[in-house]
Amino acid sequence: MANVWSGVTIDCIDPERVARFWSALLDRAPGESEEGWVYLGERGDPQPRLVFQPVPEPSTGKVRVHLDISVDDLDEAMRTVVALGGRPTGERHDYDDGIVVVMADPEDHEFCLVQYHR
């Protein structure tokens, strides 16, 4: 049996709103979805699909898993996130290999924008 990573599921109060943010940020079109859910991408795509699952309660506390998004221009990517309804958290890390800035989507799911030096 082959184990294959097929997707990442994100709990949301408003899956449509959060999926629109990620669809625009990653240029990934929605695929067929269950009612109330939104899937970006299809099973079998080269990249794992993103699944936005409806839940009744807001997130409390920091999640232990997040997405890292590689970007060519960190400042431009940060402006894009804000224009799409996300926000910077104020957290930045400078490493030998690159810069990591922690951002949040419209429902405060944190993720990292990463600009590698090489």
C-alpha cells in the first residue's frame, strides 16, 4: 500500500470566504466539493489539495501545523495578503537561508511567507 499525502484540511466558520482568500493567493481554482465545504484542487493534482471544512466554533489558541508559502518578493506578497483580507502578525525571522514572515488569513489561521536567499 502506498501512502500519499493528498491534502490539508482547514476548519473554518466561513469556508467560502477563507477558500476565496487561499484561491487568490495560491492561484488554485476550486474543484468539486461536498455541500458546505470548499476544495481547492482535485485529488491526484501535483500539489495536495486544500480542503475548507465548516465548523461551528472559532479557533482558540495557536495551531500546531501551518502552511509555508515560498515567494519571490516578500514585500509584494505581504501586500497581496493584506489586499485579500489577511494580516501580518508582526512576527519575522531572519535566517541564513532566508526570511520568514508570519501572516494570518481572514479567520486568523497563521501561515508563513518565506523568501529564500538562494
